[in-house]
Amino acid sequence: MTGHAILELPWTAPPLSMNDRGRTPGARYAHARRVAEVRGTVHRLAQAAQLPRGLDHVTVQLHYRPRDRRRRDTDNLTATAKPAYDALAAGTKAHMAKPEPIIHPAERGQGGVLWLEITWEAK
């Protein structure tokens, strides 16, 4: 059995970035809260989508279409992707492939959008 799902994320820009440099205790706590928010949100969206459990292999890829044409780097999406992937992997023994995130071209008049594409295989 194979399947496919798209989880539309509620953020218009990545809530976390590799460029965040929190050196103070307050900044570290704020970062930890954002990580927990991403994990919790993705977990709830996966439950609402009724994604199957007990899968053999899952591929998850983060997609981002920014609101403008400024230069962006897929490396910075890793900070948002990691807790999202962790939320999907929680409680499963499936192997998970995580291809590099994709940044799509901005579309005039459209806001930013993030989503996860998930494909799976089960025997």
C-alpha cells in the first residue's frame, strides 16, 4: 500500500531559522517554545489528516513559497523542518527519508505558505 498526503502548515514564513542566534537564557527559552509549537502543530495536523500508523517507509519534504523574491537558502529551512519531521516520527518505527526542502518561486499577490508532502509505503 502506498499513499500521499499534504499537510498545509499555518505559518506564512518559517517560524525557525538557522540564523537565529539566541545567546541569552530568555532567547533559548523562546526558541524552545517555538520548537515545541512546531512539533505540536504538526502532530495535531497529522492526527487530523488521519495519517496511517505502522508504516514501513515514509518520505517527508518541506515546501516553502515565500511572499517575495528575496534570495533565500534551503539550509535555513532545516530549523523548521527538523521539529516537523520529529513530530511525524514520534511513536513510529518507520524509516523516514527527508529530501532537501524546496523553495518555490514567489507568486505576485500571494502570501507566503509552507506545507509538508508526505508519501508512504506499507507492506
